Amino acid sequence: MSNDMIIRRYRASDQDVVTDLWSRAARQAHPFIEGEGAGERARVLREVYLVQAENWVAERDGIVIGLLGLLGAKDGSGRANGPDGAEVDGAEVDGAEVGGLFVAPEAQGDGVGRELLEHAAALHGALTLEVFEGNARARRFYAHLGFTERGRRVDEETGHPLIALERAAPLKSVSWLHLREGRLLSVRTRGNDTFYLPGGKYEPGETAREALSRELSEELGLVVPADELVEAFVIHDVAHGKNGRRLQMTCFTGGPQDIEPAPGREIAEYAWFDRREARERCAPAHSQVVDRLVARGRMSG
């Protein structure tokens, strides 16, 4: 996601700009629907969906460029995670239906739709949605993000076929960004050729920082107090070796810089990699991490 883009709750004052955005994006996506983006469909958007759905907008430089509407979020809270990313009470979230996802035509192709979807997954876990069969671009987009078909039906209002899609909740993990002379610390588990960032999964009841502090102790024998860890960013990617399952990895900096790792039983080795080595030897999410660190001037390009 671009550094100058934010995702926030929809506000009533957004109605006019959001309606215009939806109208332009819907006409572009659904040229096969007569009257799309106007008339009765616009009235339903304003009076039903923008009132009843859980709506979020993407905003860049004060301009709204994307709209996400969620229906039937089963946890009922609009919040799946605690303040620093841990699942509430360690419980899995039941999921939500994406009622609508629209990006202003001039902002398409810049990752806005992807970030809005991953925001929904971070809040609610598993996602379902329907897409018109005739919207080939959207079908490719959802397939790229790991959605699979679960059924079909004909839309009563338009007479056009709809495809029902679903995606399982992303796997959630935490990782530590430790650099030495511009090289990124990575670890390899026994029986595995791929390197990962130090860290791992939550245990029930843990916050993200608590989980990472425990994992660093178990993996590398390091004492990194939870309160010294600072969230850097969140990465969304395909989880390595998990049959296409999505990954939501929260990355932290902080803690001691002068370290002497003592690998635990499951860790075969550790190493500090530069950008080229990380791309060649590490899991897919590493590429995003390295790109972020290069952009921030912490690794050389």
C-alpha cells in the first residue's frame, strides 16, 4: 500500500464522493448491465448499503479512491483483533461477506483493491463474495488473491450469472526485523531449505508482541522484552508451503541490536542476507519485506 494511503471508516459526509466513485467504477466493471451506476441501483447504494453495511474507504491525499462494503460480519464487533494485532481471546474469527469493492478508475492497478480486501480479512478472517461472470477483470483479480469458486446463480435483478467465491482466513504470524550492516537476519528450520524471518504463530491469549518475544526466545535464545518491540508494517502474501493459503505477517523492529543467537532445537541455522540473497533463499513474503526496508533506506537496493 502506498505510504500516503489510509483506510478508514466510511462517514456520512463521504456519501456524494463515494456515490460518484461507485457509479464510475460500476459502469466500467459492468457494461453489460443496463442502467448500471445510476437510477434505482444508485438509490439502493445510498439508502441501503451505505447505511446498513460495514463500510470502509481508501483515501489518498485527502481524496477517497476506494470503497469496501462488508455484510454479515459474524463476530458482530467490526474488530477481529486487539490493538496490536492479536486475535481477541485467541479465538478464530468467523468471517464476512464482501458486499461491494470498488476502486476509482484512475486509481486502479495501484494495489488499492488488494489492500481493502486484506483489511477485511484482518478484521474478519474468511471472506466470501459474488462477482458477475461477465466481469473478467475482477475474476482474475480475485483468483490472484486466492479466492476459489463455491457456486453459481443467476442474479434476479439483472438476469446475469453470478459466481460465488470464498477464501479461508489468512494464517497470522509475527516476525522480527533485525539488520546488521544492511543485511537481514533470517532462520532455517531443520528439514527445510527455505529461510524465514525469525518469529512464528500466536498462542491462545497472546498479543503480537508477546508471541514474538516468546518465539525469539525459543528459536534463537534471545531475550527481547515485548514492550521493546515496535510494529513496523504488515505484509500480506501467499504462505510458503501452505497450498495457496494467505499469510498476514506483522513485522516488528526494536529490542537489542548486539545479539549472539543460540539456535533452538527446530532451527538448523541462521544468517544475515542482503537483498539478492534474501530473494534467492527466502520465503515469498521476504521480497515484500526487503522492498519495504530498501524504500526506507535500511537495506541497499
